[in-house]
Amino acid sequence: MHRNPIPRFYHRCGSYKPLCRSEAVPRFRCKSCRRGFSRQTFRLDYRDRRPHCNQPLFLLLASGVGLRQAARTLRLGVHSVQHKFRKLARGLRLLNRNLLVRLPDHRSYLLDELETFEHRSICPLTVPVLIEQRSLALVATAVAPIRRQHRLGSRRQRWLQHHEQVHGRRKDTGRRCVLKVMRRFRRLLGGGRGELVTDQKSLYGSLCRQLLAGQVTHSTVSGRLARTAFNPLFPINLTDAMLRDNNGRLRRRSWLVSKQGRRLALQLELFTAYRNWHRPRTNKDAREQLTPGMQLGLVSRRLSVEELLAWRQDWRDRSIHPASATASATVRQRVA
């Protein structure tokens, strides 16, 4: 019954007055299992003590501000901000999966890798980024550790040897990370066709032939070309620059460094939701409020920050659609 509920499967059962809200929250009870629930049960800010801080925190983190500076700005403890960030990012990761379920056919896609590090510069990370060329929508991102060889006898090589003696040899899972992005690309295509443009790294060609043979046409562009607007890789270069500017963890020569790669992956999911569903594609599209998600035909209007952070997305296609004004439509119905 709960997977396919009938109309009016519940009845009102009073309300309660939380300390963090000015209005009462209604309670309900299921007529079948007699289990009680409330409107807050389906909200992303369920059990939050300061839900009014979620929206400004989201905007700060999507604008290049670090966790500690966000805590100072919002007058919260740094641990409280860390917990809020993880909760919001995990909810937005599910939102991205629920809204981006299929890519249109006969589009061009670009793939490139960023490089950053976790905790210290001798612990590098690779960040493959896949976008759609015309809409600039972020299709898939991932984070994985890699291992770099330094010049024999150099200070960095001695530093790396000492670090690996204490913590063990660092794994290099860059190929597996790119493979994960390519597999998600194949699932989103769903048997459709497209074009993939990358630089001349041999790994991209081998994985494309292995996973997307006969489905995706792969073409390469030299990485030595000038990075101007006439470069075929300009959209992905622009996206890489935007990622570094709007995510302090990716900024070069900065104190904002991810201690763990999985936290960087959560930050990328948060920025993906901001980029695809809320932020206009370019400055020229600001007047029409045209977002990358609208360009792909996944949503018909720009989603506000309040809508992005409104409802939990734990139930996949049965989750409440963020654009549903009355919270009565699910993601399965593709409400605009």
C-alpha cells in the first residue's frame, strides 16, 4: 500500500509546535499500519534545529566560501556547519539522480579531468567532469586518489616516501574513476546516440571503445591549442574554471583543502544541483532564467533554492518533485 498509496490513506491526528518554527506542524496517521507521521517527515530539514540557516549555507558553499568562514558568517559552530553540509549534499545528490534520468539523443558531450589534492599536495586527486556541450549541464563527476612519481632525489620524493612509510602506499584509482563516469554516461544515454569530445589522453579512447562502441562517436582535440572561445574544448575549460572559482576546495593556492576526497565529492554534488537547476546557463540567459536543466528538457522552469532544499529524495521516483507547488506530485510524474 505504501508503494502505491490510495487517496486519503491517512487522517489528521493533531499537530505539534516546534521551537524553531512559528507555525504548528500537522500530524497524520496511516489508516493501514497505524503509524504516525507529520509533514516534516518528508522534508529535507527533518529534525534540523536551525532550518533557516540551510538556504544561506547552500548559497555560501556554492559561491566559493569555506566551511569555517560560513560558520563565522552564520554564527554557527563549525561542526554544526559540517553536519549541515553533509546532510544537504547527500540530499542534493539524490535530487540530481532523480531529476537527471535520461539524456537526449544526438547531443555532444565533453569529458575532462581536474587535478587537486586532499590534506597535502603529495596526495593528489583526479576529478573527471562530464558535461553537455550546448547546455553546459554537469552530467557526472567523480573523485578518486592518484599517485604521482616525483624526480629521484628531490625533496618531494623524500616527502612522499616518508608519508607512504607511515600511511602505506597510495592507491591510484584514476582509471576506475573515469570508468565510473563513463558507465553513468552509458546508463543516462539509455541506448541513444551521441558524440563525445575529449583531449588526446589514450584512456578516454580505450574506455569509449570498450563501453560505448557503436553508440557514441569519439573525437579528440589537441590539448596544446589556445584556450580561447574558438577551441572545441572551450565549454569544458569554462566549466573547469567555474568549478575552481565557485568551489573553494578546488581553488589553487588556497587554504580551503579537502581533508578527505569523499567530502569533495559531496561538494561537487551540491554545486551540480546549484548549476543545473538554479543558476542561469550564462549571463546572457539571466533575463530568461534559462538553466542547463531547462536546456536539456528535464525541468520547464528555474528551481529556487527553497525548492531544491524542500523535500527528501530518498524514495527515488516516488519522491516529491521539487517543482510541485502542493507537494502532491512525484518525480515519476515529471511535474513542471
